[in-house]
Amino acid sequence: MATFISVPLKKSSEVDLVKPLSKFVSSTYQGSEEQGEYLRAVEELNKLRKSALGRPLDKHDSSLEILLRYYDQLCSVEPKFPFAENQLCLTFTWKDAFDKGSLFGGSVKLALASLGYEKTCVLFNSAALASQIAAEQNLDSDEGLKAAAKYYQLASGAFGHIKDTVLSALNREPTMDISPETVGTLSLIMLAQAQEVFFLKATSDKMRDGVIAKLANQAADFYGDAFKQCQYKDNLPKYFYFQEVLPVMAAKHCIMQANAELHQSMVAKQKKHFGEEIARLQHAAELVKTVASRYDEYVSVKDLGEKINRALTLAKKDNDFIYNERVPEVKDLEHIGKAALAKSTTITPPISQKFSDLFEKMVPMAVQQSTIIYNQRKAETVNRLVGTMREATNLCNGVLASLNLPAALEDLSGDSIPQSILEKSHAIIQQGGLQSIEQLINDLPGLLTCNREILDESLKMLNDEETTDNELRSKFNQRWNRTPSGDLYKPLRAEGANFRNILDKAVQADQVVRDRYNTHCEMISLLCKPENELTAAIPSANPTKTLQGSEVVGVLQSLLAQLDEVKRERESLEGEIKAVTFDMSVTFLTALAQDGVINEEPLSLSQLEQLYGSYNQRVQASLRRQEELLGQVQTSHQEFSNLKQSNSEANQREEVLKKLASAHDSYIEISSNLREGTKFYNDLTEILLKFQNKCSDIVFARKTERDELLKDLQQSIAREPSAPSFNVPAYQSTPAAPAAGPTPAPRTVFQPQEPPAKAAPPARPPPPAVTPHAASGPPTVPSTNNPPPVAPPTQAQGPPYPSYQGYPGYYQMPMGYNPYAAYGQYYMPQYQGPPGQGYPGAPPSGQPYPGYPQQPPQQQPFYPQQ
């Protein structure tokens, strides 16, 4: 009676996890301490997959532990890597567990770039292996019963989990073995078998009959549900597997119901309800008899039947001679209760006993992405604060340069170079002068061109692959059922458009720097000259009034000193702002653990306010202080100008000194801008190379997927019929008159012989009734009532032979059929007769055989268009 059902495993193609995952780790964690550890973890993950899927697995719990550990690792890895068709693309190929395929087409399989698909198939194999391990247990021992119940419940839970998650995990139609209908049915079957094991355990432990009856009745219910599920789903009976399972489910339903009635009859006997006892035993006997008559080849009920019959005979005897109770109808009996001990195991990773996360230190992608956005917000905050201070400093320098300060205070003699101008000249010379700026300017076009070429090549790869995909889609139409490249590449194209926009803005920024350099080039060149040449280039002027001891000069010097102090404070404040660090990953991880999602914006803004709120206040205070000091400087400078006697020479000298001071400030700013531009292009090159690698990876994955799909389509086309359906010719619809004379052997078994010496040749026999794709074998001569031709089979039998030109109207011979094999492949026996005469009894050339209905024109062989 103990016939238990197990599920076959799915088979997977080999997948290289090392190359794509290592590339992602190397690019994402470049230079970090964890990079080497993550690369080793990738190697371990690849080994774990090979151990779980790359070899036959024994029906042992150690093999199941490997499968479950790989499943747990996939669950752990999924949120930490960007597995997607347009990001980290890994294509997993699995074959249908039940559909064994055909000679020409092979097994049905599905390839998807989805880690959810891999998880689903691995969990299916875990459930299938658990069912096989449970089926191997020794149910005569207590340990075997416990193990079987455990594994059946695990299998039921795993199949049920797949039923609930498969459609969302795949986002497309799955193969039939992992469809919700199939795995739902398997889950019910495993749960019913687990309940049966609990019934066997209760029987072995000699529990009360009432409890055993309830357990058996519940098992019968589970088996009934599983049978209905198999029976009502149109697609399941197509599997040979379910054709074998159906009778077992029906038999088990009856057997468990019979057991329930048997044990409930014992309860009735204990209560001295002897009529109920006999009624239940009779019902149990009928159930067992039904199983024995219909399902004897699947399940043996001999022992159970004998046990029930013995109890029934004894009960009838006692009732007839002693109790004489009325035997009620089965419909009048009280319903037996139910006790469901079997529960589907809840699948909550980790489910393996010895799971250790290989990527424990790696944060999930949601945290990584939130951290990236936070860092962008932080960089924007820092740039805003630093940019505000730099703009204020440039404004201050511009105002002082327009007032010729501090040079005007140092140039009271009128014939020497002001000390501030000399210091500016020395600073420019030390930084490389014009040559350094010109070198930086000349390097920019090459860096720009390099970045453009990388971007253009990346987008060209996408365009070429998309063009190929569109061509194949237009050729195969609905058969080309993968995601269109145009839809898949939208994020990448948007990213590429963003890069192109960035490059265009960079070109504009480069032009602004060049224009500013051209404006101040002459004065910068003058500052680069030796001191004597610089002195000669500055006009001299003899002041008519000395202002060295003037009060206004002291006030201006004091104000300039305060402005210098404000600038130094800003430099220090800029360093403090740039040095602020905070690890937001902990905050994001906490939010993810509590809420399941990360609401990044409020978390980031709140943290940035805490970090930079005080710095923002200090920046604003510095701006207000500068504004106040500049107002005082302008007022004092106006007074200074009124006291200072002016003439044309003095005005020329002051104008040149202003330009020299402005040229120095412009040189510093242009140098800074050019260095930032060079760094920008170099950093962008690295980013674009990563973008190119991303495009290259997805294009390579798409090409691999395209080749697999083309191969599947070719196999699918090979399974199609190689000739179209045809209408029944009119001459075959009405019976033909029998030909006069004896019926000779058909042409296909004709052997060359000497022509018989007869006065009148016999009539030509009708052609053999050979269908276009019949199986090989000797054909038979049809009767006068020709049946309509058989439609070609749905499975292709290979390309048809060309028709023999000597006999127009014959259908092609099926592949593999060659009645002339004894004469060689190409040699056909020739009839040796008198010259100019054909076969015996043949009519004159061009005339039809007497009494033979004419065939329609020969149909052309049909080949599926590749």
C-alpha cells in the first residue's frame, strides 16, 4: 500500500558567475579593503553552484543541504548585486522537469536573465529532492517516519512558495513544470503524503482508533483535493508524469478513506454500536474492492482488504447470533472528524542548517543606491557652501583690484614697483607662468575627444545589437518573444544622453576659460617678466603730495588687513567643510530592516542639516562681515582719492597696476579652472569606461540569448510538420471500379524479370496507399474503396524525398524508407525489355492506364522557412 510519489529534478546549463560578478566587484569596490574578500566570495559562490547543479545528486540529506545553502546564498546575494537584463546580466537556462522532448526538438527549456528564475528553479529542485529522499525512507522505523514527514512537508512548502512567487519573479510565462498550476498540484500531493505518514506513525504508535480515523480521513481529503487539481487542469494530464500520478491519487483517496472507516468501526465496536461497525466495514470493503479492480497495477491493497474482510465477517457473525442490530445506510452514518497534522513548511531564508553568507559585509543595492544619492546631496551641499565663499572672495578681489588696492597704498613714491605686484609676479612665475596654462589648455581637446569616442563606441554597440534584434523580430514575428532591445536599452540610452549633455556643457565651460585667458594673456605675460622689465613696463609718476602719514592711509591698511583675515578664515572653513564625513549606510540599513524600504530624501536632508547647518551659519556671517568691510573700504578710498593729486601720468600708472592685479587674480582662477577641467575629463573617462563595460556586458548577454533563442526556434521549426494539410482528391471520395484481371504485386516490391508472354497485358494496379510521412515498412495494396489520406503527423520526420519523375502523382516517400536498399543508394533496377517498350502491360506512351483514375498534379514539397 505504501506507494509514494516523488518529483524529478530540473536540469540546468552551466553558467559562469565569476566573470560578471568579479567585474562588478572590481568596478564598484575599487581600492577598498573588502574587494579581495568579495572576489574570493564570488569564486566560492561559483563552486557552490557547480556542487548544487553541476553533478548528479544522491538521495541524501547532505545533497539537499547543498541545494538549500545555494538557495539561501541566492536570496542573500539578490539585493546586493544589480541583477537585471540591462545591468548585471546573467542568463540562466533550465529544462522542463517533466517534458522529455522529442527526437528532433530536444527537451523544452527556458533561458532568462533573471536571478528570480534561478531561485525558483533551485527551490523546485530542493522540493523535488526532498520528495525523493522522503520516498526512500524506511517507514517501518520511527526515525524513517519522522524523516519522511519532515521532507514531505518541506517539499509541500517549497512548491507552495513557488506557486505564490513564480509569476512575479519571472515577469513572463514560465515553463509548465514551474507554473502555478503544476507546483500547486505538487504541493497538495506532498502535503497529502505527509499526512499519510502521520497516519502511519499513529498506527505504529498504536494511538486511539478515533485519532487514527481522523488522521486517515484528513489524508483522504488531501488526496482527493490533489486528484481534483490534477484532473481539472487541462494542461497537467498532457504530462506523462501526471498520467501516472492520477490513478495513484485516486487509489490513495479510497485507501485512506477505507482506513478511516476501519478505525472508526473499531470506535463503534468499543461503544457497542455494532450496526454502525458493520456499515463502516462494508463501506471500507467496497472502497478496497474498487481500488483492487481499477488500480491494482499501481497500489496493492491485499493486506488491507483481508484485514477488513476478517473484521467484517466476525462483526456480522456476532451481530447475527448475538446483537441483531440494524445495519444503517452509509449516508446515515455520522461523519468522521479530521485532524490535519501535516503543515507545509514556511520558506523563510535561511532554510539550510549551515548557512554562512559569503557576502555578509556587502550592503544591499538599495542601501548602495541610497548612499550614492546621499553622497550626491552631500557633494551639492559642500559645493554650494564652498562656491558661495569662493564667489565672495573673487568679488572682494575684484573690488580691491578696481580700486588699485593695496597697490595704491604701496605706490606713494610713484617710481618703484609696489610690493604686492612683485609678490603676485613671483607667485605666477613659480606656478609655471603662461606655459603651464597653455599646456593645460592644449590638453583639453584630446581628453574631450577620448571621452567622446568612448561614448560613441558604447552607443554604437547598443545600436548595432538593437538593429539585429529588430531584423530578427520582423523575420520571426511573435516567435521572437524576448524583451525588445529598444525597451531594454532605454535606461542606458538615457544615461548616454546625460553623458553627452555633460560633455556639451564642458565644451562651453572650456570656451569660457579660453576667452578669459585671451583677455588677460597680455598682462599675465607682463607679470612673468623679470623685475627690471616689469619696472620699465609700468609708467612712473611723481606725486605732488606725500600721503605716507595720512590718517586715511592707516584706515585703508587696517581694513585691508581685516579683509585678508576674512579670506584666511574662509580657507580654513572650506577645509573643515570638505573634511566632514558620516556613514549613512547604518541609517539606511536600519530603515530597510524596520520598514522594508528606504525613504532616502527625508533621512538624507535631516542628516545633512545636522552636519552642515552650523557651517552654513558661519558662511553667511563671513559674507555679512565682508560686505560691511568693503563698504568701509570704498568710503575710505574715496577720501584717499580726493586727497591724492592726480595727473595723466599717475592715472596711466594706476590703470596698469589695476590690470596687473586683475591679471594675477585671473591667472589663479584660470589655473584652478583648467586643473578642475582636466580632473573632470579624467574622472569622466573612468565613468565612461564603466559605462562602456556595462554596454558591452549587456550586448554580449543579449547575443548569447539571441543565439540560444535562434537554436530553440530552429528546433521548434524542426518539430513542425514538413508538409501542409491537403484536401481529399475527388477521385478518392468515390470507389473506383475494380480492374479486370489478376492483381500483380505493387510497384514498391517489383523485381526485374523477363516480360511474360501473354496475349493481353493485365491492367495497371492502383498505387500503394502510402501517406506522405508514414513509418517505414512494406506498403499494402489498397482496396477499391480508397480511404482519404491521413494528415501528416505534428512532428517532423525529416525532409521528404523528391517524387519519382517516372510516375507523376505519387506522394513523397517517408524518410528512412527505401525498399531498394539492396541495390545501393542511387542505383535503381531497370526493366530489361524490348527496345521502346516500357513495363509489361504498359499502354502506349502518353496514354493513361485503362480503368485507372487520374491523379491530380504532384504537390510540391514544403520546407519550413528558416
